[in-house]
Amino acid sequence: MVLLPHAPSSVAVARRRLGSELTASGVGESVVDDASVIVSELISNALRHARPLPSGQVRVTWTRRGDLIEISVSDGGATTEPRRGPGTLSSLGGRGLGIVETLAEGWGVRREDGATTVWARLYAPRFSPESRMAASAVPDFREFADLPEPFGGPDPDAPGAVHHETSASRAYPG
């Protein structure tokens, strides 16, 4: 459990701490990235829409149960219930819980002792030492990037060269 100020700087603090602890416990990089986005969205929603806890803070927790991680953010509540917004193309907000819904196995809201807690569960299998070694044995083909074809890629400065950009593998709503 981490108590953080009801302030925007708390988002980065929580992301760093969560990412560090999950990485140290053997969680894969893509899951750590998803967990970081989830905690960012939950804290941002608490800061934007809710009052702080009586202490003036928000409470952030993450717990592991088997292959699931539950991330939760507790605040002092608001006049409205946390819910997924429409997230239309022209809206300035309303996408946060939609993003959480996309990345998480599930999410919900609990009210307890004057606090509102929004939680999300994320599937996070641990890597065994054997799978880490197998992954590190995969060659890094970036070392061949400067070689002429067929070993490297086409010369990016050649006339008529086409440049391709890739996007994230996961599509976010809105």
C-alpha cells in the first residue's frame, strides 16, 4: 500500500514504484506496461473526479494472487459513481475506464469506510528462470541493420525507399 498526495505528481510516482516491483517479481515487460497504464488511469480519475481521503491523499495498492494482480486506488469519493464514459472522438475525456477495461481482466468499484475504491485485475503470469534464459537466447537482429540486403534492410536513403512505421500492438478505444 502506498499513500500519495492528491496531486498529479503522484501518477508518475505510482507508475515507477509499481513497474519496479512487478519487474523485480518476474512479471513480463508488456504486463508491466499495461499495469502502469492502468494505475495511471485509476489515479488520474481519482484526482479529476473525487475528493482525497480524509488524510488529503489517495491510497494505491497492488496485490498478487496467483497469476492475477489487483491494482486499486482509493479516494474520498465523489457525487457520481465511477463509470466508463462514452469516449467519443470529439470528447476531451471519458476514455480512462475504457482503456482499463481493454487492458484488464475486469474492474469494479467498492465503497468501504468512507472511501471509494476502483480496482482492476490484470493477468500476469510469472516467468520462470528457464523461460527467461530461453528468451535471452533469441538473437537480436538489430545488429544486422547496417548490413546490405539480404542481411539488413533496404538502404533507407536509396531513391524511392519506403519508410514504414509500426504502431502499438494493442488498440485502445476512442
